[in-house]
Amino acid sequence: MARTVFDRETLLDLTVNIIPLGILLFFVVLYSVYTPFGWDPVITTIMYGLHVVPFVGLAILTYFAGRAISRAEGEAERAATIDDDFERRESNGEDRKASADVTEGVSGDTAEIGPENDDDAEAGTNDEPATGGSSGETDTAGDE
């Protein structure tokens, strides 16, 4: 069975846009049947323009919002399926061997490498040349 763009959950999410569409449509039909302001071409054009233009704009916005919501729900369903599959494999022990191979030989002492280790930085054991102005110059800006 093919999945439609606007399923039940998507329509519930789009209700906040569908209700104003209904209100605008109600007033367009009402003013088409009953003309309380007479039939002046300028006023009638402005009146219908103020109802039809927002109706069309909101209808287009609602359609694209429905597509985006539907796409996001589909991605969430696929992610949930992947998570369920991962948990199923992990509970069967399929991933335990792979994670043991990756962490083999790594301990807490060997995991810390890089400039965060203060002992290496003070001893000057890193391979990068020292930069900075430590050629015997002192800062005399504060002495004046």
C-alpha cells in the first residue's frame, strides 16, 4: 500500500494551518453570495484580494509543511528501526567481539597523548620548535 503525503498524524500536525484556510474560504464564499458593501469593482477586487492571496499563500505553505513533516516522520521511523536492529545485535553479542578488537591494548595511561600532558610540555619533549620571545627580553611596560 502506497504511503500518502498527508497521513493521519500529518493532518493532525497541520490542523493549525487548515483551520485558518477554512475560515478564509468561508468568508470568500460568504462575500460571493452576500455582498454587504455593494458591487464596486475596486472595493470588491481589494476585498477578494485580501482573502484569496493569503488563502493561496497559506495553502502552499501548508503543503510544503506537510511534506517536511512527513519526511521527518519517515526519517525518525528509519532511525528507530536502525536503533532497534543495533540493540538486537548487541544483545546477541555480535558487536562485542568487534568492540573488543578496537580497544585491545588501550589503557587509561596510553589514552592521554598530545599537548594536554603538562610533563611533556615542561620538559620540551614535543617535536615542534618553541615559539615565543624567550630570548632574554623582559617586559618593561609596567615598570615605567
